Amino acid sequence: MRRPPATSKLLQETDRALVTEWRFAPGAETGWHRHARDYIVVVLTAGKLMQETANGDTVTELAFGQSYARPVGVEHNVVNPNPHEFVFVEVELK
């Protein structure tokens, strides 16, 4: 089953960071990708996110305003398993 793509919008770029808004319709995914930078995510919609990885899938319950950080090199596909839109802001550190 093919999933719809998540959408991204660059909000800000400086010499030290990229700030991107990500919107996921129900069932939407980023597609498999590898992060080229350390990054921080700030959640704007409460709900679940699923991360598909080479080691299996993980579903995490996230609260509005919650943040988490990941290192360069993370490889995954992020999926919205919720029946509602899921939104977060990603800050990539240059």
C-alpha cells in the first residue's frame, strides 16, 4: 500500500541552522532518508509517530510542545499512524 508523502516547508535558514515545518496527513510518510546533520524536533500536534528503521518499527506517543534530539546519520521513514494531521518543526544544526 502506497502512503501519501508528508510535506515540508523551510521556515528559516541561517549559517548555523535550518528550520523546517513538517506536516503529515493521516497515514503520510517522509520516505526513507538519512540525516546529514544533528537535529531537534519540536512537536506541534499531540499524537503518535511511527519510525520505521532497519531494526524494526517504533511507535512513540508525543505531547504538544515535546522535543527530542537525534544525531547525524539516523536513517528511517517517519509515518503518521494517527487519524488526524501531525505537525512538527525540525531544527537541523549546521
